[in-house]
Amino acid sequence: MSKTDTRPVAGILWMIFTGLNFVAVTAIVKYIGQDLPAAQAAFMRYVLGLVFLLPFLGEIRRSRLSHRALGLFAMRGVFHTGAVILWFFAMARISIAEVTAMNYLAPIYVSILAAILLGEKLAARRITAIVVALLGALVILRPGFRELSPGHIAMLFTAVGFAGSYLIAKIMADEVSPTIVVAWLSIMVTIGLAPFAAMVWVTPTLAQVGWTFLIACFATAGHYSMTFAFRAAPVTVTQPVTFLQLVWAVLLGVLVFDEGLDAWVILGGCLIVSAVVFITWREALLKRQS
């Protein structure tokens, strides 16, 4: 993107809209709570969301994927399937603010996995940012000072799963179009979730089907608006705006779900977000220099 193409205000507005969409997803999942098993709720969200792939069926059919590409997409499906089940599980058991803050660990894990699996170098500044983010996670969890719930443990592994998924997406984005990357994620995760959903299936009510379809709508809208944000402005402009998602989550938890205001969660979330923003800024700076 050239400097003349950059529209920072538009990028910021699209990213704000993205955050509101994703917070709407968390609100609905929180509202559904434990009425549906986590695997089933996740499966229903993805299978209902397949309707949004219909306009792209022609492009999907025309794509000629190698065995390597299909294998990577399948591996991404495994990572994402596990992460989605754990995310739905955690959402019903811990506060929205905690889920949102700990979800920011995914980009940190991406940096660690990229260094281990792809041989990317970790400079001292990036290592410092990773340490700050992990410190933020400790501030949120406070092990030894309070009892950790299964939801907290689930979120630690959720971020790992999403990190693996994002890392493979990063690899495939250089080989196929974004539409194909998103489409195959939806297909593979739907297939991956199906057996887990079948094992715990309960007959959903019409209202529950409607709520899960709304989850798919908001999630899809969030991914599209994020794409528009990245097209309008560089990530150094849009990434800091993701901090607002934590603000919306805290307000939603306090005002709607009566979760209370936890200063430790806010502090830990700020540390994690600051580290993510710094890493994003450093990567963009190094790209421009190269």
C-alpha cells in the first residue's frame, strides 16, 4: 500500500467496527452459556456460517490446490477446531474480560512458534515484548493467589491453537487468495467439529439455532471489516485500535452480565495488548526497511 492509498481514519473506523462485531460474538456465546455443549455450539456456528461461502463457490471450485496446501489446510483445521471448542468452553465459565484479554496471547505465541518452526530470529526487543505479555497473563491468572478454573486453563490452550492456525494462514496467504484461505478454514473446522458435536449433541431449540446463526453473522462481518481495515491503513494504525475490544468487553461484562470490575484483569490485558502492538509495529518497521 502506498502512502497515497493510506486512509487512516477509515482504517480506524473499520477496526472499531471489527471489535464491536467480535464483542457481539462473545456476548451471545456468554448469553447462551452452558445451555449447549461447547463442541455443539461451535459446530452450529460454523455449519450455519457456510451459507456465507455460497457467493465464492465458483472461485473455490476453480482453485487447484496441491497436496501440500490441502495438508496445511487440514493441519490448520485441527488447530482451529481445538481452539474454537476450548474458547466456547471458557466463554461459559469465566468473565468476558478474561477471555478477551487472554485471547490476545495468540499473536505472542505466533512469534514464539515462528521462531521455533520457521527459524525466524527473535531480537532482544521482541523477546522483551513476549516476556511482558506472559507477565500480563500471570497478572490475570494470579496463580497461588486464587483458584484457577478450567476456563482459565482452556484459554491458555485456546491461544496456542489460534496461534498455530494463524501461523499456517500466514504461510498460505502468500500462495492462495484470502477467499480460499477463509473458505477452507470454514470447511475444515466444520468437518473437524462434527464428530465432537455428535458425541454431545442435544436437540437445540429454535431460539438457540437463531442465536448461533447470529454468532456466525457477527463473526463473518468482523472478518470482512478487518480485511477492509487492513486495506485502508497499515497495521501500525489499526492494531492499537484492537485495545478497544478489551474496553468493550469489560463494559459488557460489568453492565450486562454483572461480572464486576477486576483491576488485575485490566492491568494484565493492557500489558498483553501493549506487547502485541509493539511487536506489530516492529514487524511493520522492519518490512519497510527491507
